[in-house]
Amino acid sequence: MTDVSTLDFAAAAPIIKRLAEVAEALGHAAGVSAVQTVGSFVSYLAEHPEDIELLLRFGASELPEDWIHYGCLTWKGADGKLHHPADVRRIVGAPETPVYFRHAPRTAVPHRGDAK
């Protein structure tokens, strides 16, 4: 469990806001709920915190293929049952670790909307 006494809550606020913005954009483009999308982001980032900067700067296109299967949180399926990402990976035959298709790490440059 994370020791909350060491967290910088003021620094966390803009990160949460940006995460919500990225989820809203992806949810709108995909025709799905932004609330569910942000939950999927949190699930994925809890397991892969090294990807937070790429997600917040460039969007979900920088995440690995089938990133939604590589989180740590369960979700309720259309069948009414709870599903864990590891179980889904086994069912669909996905590898145990995400597969990235980037040829070289993308440098962290400001998003066009961030430039002043």
C-alpha cells in the first residue's frame, strides 16, 4: 500500500486533470464512456507507471497494442461477471507482458496544445 504521507497532492492535481482530458478524448473518439476509459488508464498505469509521461503527452496511441489487457483492476463484463486482465490475457492468448511497436523511444516534446 502506498504511504500517502509522502505524496505531493498539489503536483498530483494537474496529472489527474490531464488523465481525465486524455480519457475524455479517447472515449469520445471511440464512442465509449470516459469514466470507464480513465479507470482502464489507472489500471494500466498502476502496473506500468513508466508509460505515464507518454500517455499524458501523446495519448493512448503510445501505449502497447491491447494495453487494456495489461492492467491490474477487474471490470464487470457484459456477462455480469468480474474479469481480471490476467484471465483475459490467458483466454485471448495474449503475451504476459505488453508488446510495444515503437521503433525507438519517442522523445518527450510538448504537445501542440501545450506550446505557448
